[in-house]
Amino acid sequence: MHEKSSAPSEGHSDRESIASFFASSDHDATHPVSPEKVTPPIGHRVSTSERPGIFMASEDLRRTASNVLAHVASRITTRNWEEPPPPPDGGLHANVLASLWTQVAMGFLVLFSTWGYANSFGAFQAYYTETLPESPSSISWIGGIQVFLSLTIGILSGRLLDAGFFLPTFFVGVVVQVLGIFLMSISTQYWQLFLTQGVLSGIGAGIYFTPAISLVNTYFEKRRGLAVGLATAGNSAGGIVYPLVVRELIPKLGFAWTTRVIGFLNVALLSIALAFMRPRMPPRKSGPFFEFGAFKEPVFAGFLASAFFVFWANYYTFYYIGSYGTQALNLSYSSASVLVIIINGVGLPFRILVPMVSDRIGNLNVIVPISIIWAAVSFSWLAVHNVAGYYAFTVVYGIVSASFQCLFPSTVARISPRLDTIGTRLGMAFSVSALASLTGPPIGGAIQTASGGGFFAPQIWAATVTLISALLFVALRIYMVGLSLVRC
């Protein structure tokens, strides 16, 4: 299905560099330089007969230095790699650093620290609503811009993976995101939080997230859904830990040190990922950062349009799940934060089970029924009027949301024509969902404000756009294979 890059290698591989290095050393050992050719005395004039020996020694030194530099560069980029074999799809390589399951584990840590932190904004939303003189709609822009940038920057960083610059890209992203978190800890006003938690942290996460999840995709073909599902389980696991940290530590340590704890946690986790993640694909030496022609493909464009609507409603629900508890059901901040933990964490097992099913029957055959159930659950929010019902709604909504989100990256990879375009295509797909995440929560908050502060109107809006998404997914499935029961 996927084409392979046929570009020739531009330089020596790691093995060739090492072999050349030792070959040059062996040459020196086998053919030692005679004493009279080592260093002429001061004032000695080099004769014509001595010049070839000096030239050979200089050439050996130049070649050795070139090989050493090539060896060092090969550890930083993949620009001199040859075409790899097809995705291994299972087992464990002898080289632990390059083993595919190690990459999945590191992907788990990346999503744990990236989206566990981002999806915990519901806990921050409830806290900021009580402590800042801003409307809920204004506060939600902080989380909205963070997610937007985390996804949109992938348009550039995803292409950098395809070009062979994974490690330096990942390192820069980690530094920027962690800097944003630590600067957030000394922020006290709305605009400061917007710039640090929203803009700076979002840019950092966007630089390293898309290359990391794209890298995991390149190691698998048949088991890609399971691999990406295991990696995205970090989303749910982080969605449990980070809101719990915020909920438990803010009353004890205060906002500043709670944020610093999150920063130190991200430093540790992302440093481990940086040490072990290794790209498999050779570089795609040419190609745009943004493939506008992809939007002319009906399947690709149809999938992203469907996903846009469901993400539009999803992020509104995630951000306001805690606020609804405090404002509509009179829950305390601590109790409302539990709901944020539940909606993020309850989908953890489904991020593993659902991809196992999709690998057998096809991603879209799983996404269609999930989207229909999701629409029904969204409308059921209108019937929630007590705490028990709200907990039940939170659990089911978290399950269907996680079941879809774990399939999103692998579906984009499956409908991409080439493995070496996955970074670019995922960056484009994430940018579309980013637009939904940026505008969804503020639109819902604005609808809430316009309707007198109640939640009925934004609930109707969120449920309706989820239903539109479900209908579009059904239409896409019919367009691709009709009504036949085949893998899709």
C-alpha cells in the first residue's frame, strides 16, 4: 500500500563510517610512517622525495576526521541513512535503542506528559474561574490556544521528522515546553498565564509531539492500531495523574509550587523519551511542509472534516466538565476535579482494546459506530440533573472519546500513500483538529454567556455538532466501500 522512498543515500551509513574509521587506523598500524617522514627539523627544506609521504599522512588525517564527523552527525540526523526494510510489526530488535516496542513505550511517555498535562486544563479552568476576574469563556482561551499550538506546530515539526531531524527537533520542543511551565509558576495575571501556559507550552509541545507519534507509526503496518493505541494510553494515564496533582497540591503547596512539580515531572519523562526514541525512516529530501493536494483526496478531506466537528464538541466538554459540576450541581472544587480525572482516565483500557479490534476489521468500521454512540451520549447530557447521573455521563463520555482519539493518528497513517509522508500528513490532520480545539471551548462559553449563564444551550450545540460528525463518518464509509461488510 505504501510506497518506499527510493532516494539514494547521500553519505556513509553508521557501519560504513565505523569501518572506514578502523580501516584508516589499520592502515597506519600496517604501514607506519618512517622516522625521516615524521617532522622535519626546523629550517629543514622539504625535498621533492619527501612530499608524497607527507601528502599521504595529511590525506589519512583528513579522511579520518571526515569519517568521525560523519559518525557523529549520523547520531543526530538520519539524512545519510539508506532505505530501511518494511516495518517489523512485532518482536524485539537486538539493539534495544531501536526496538519497536521501546518506541511505543517512549511514545506512551510523550503522550503522558503532553496530553495528560493539556487535558488536565479542566482542573485549571475550575481553579481560574474562582481566582481570576475573567469570564469562563476568556479563561478557556488559555487551554484552547495551548492545544491549538500543540497540534498546529506539527505542520512544521512533522516535516522535520520526514527530513531526518527528529532528535534536534524533539530536544528544542522539550526545552520550550518546560520553560513555559516554569514561567507559568510565577504568573499571577490572566495575560501572563495566556502567554506561558497557553502560548509557550503549546509551542513546545507542538514541536516534539507530532514527530514522536509519527515515529511510532513508521515501525508498524499490521499492528499499527495496537501500537498507537498503547502509546495514546499515555493520554489517559496522564489525564489521571496531572489533574490529581493539581487537585491535591494546590491546597497544600500553592499554585506556584504545584506548577513546578509538573515541570520537574515533564523534564524527567521527556528526558527518558529523548534518550531512547530513534527514527527508522531515511529522510525525504524534498517536499513541501504542507501538501495542499492532499485536501483534494476525498477520503483524506472527508475524514478530517468529520473529525473537526467531533473535536469541536469534545474539547468544550472536557474543559467545562468541572465547571458544570461547580456551577450547576454545586460541587466543591475538589469534587469537580475528580470528574476531570475520570473523563481522562476511564478510557485507558479502551485505548488498547479498541485498536486491537480495528487492526482486524478496519479503522473506519470501528469509528462509525463509536461516533453514533458518541452523539447519543452527548444528547444524554441534557437529561443530567444530579451528581450520580453526572458521574455516569462522565464515565461513558470519557470511554467513547478515548476510543475515537486512539484511532485518529493510525487512521491518518493508513490513508497516507507513503510512510515517509506520515509526519507531514499527521501535522496537517492535527492542525485541523487544532482549529476545532481552539474555537470549540470559547464558542461554547460564549453561547453559555449569551444564554444567561446556563448550560442548556451549549449542550445542545455540542450534541448537534457531534451528530453532524457521526453522519459524515457514515457517508465517508459508504463512499469508500458502500454498504458491504468488508474491512475499511
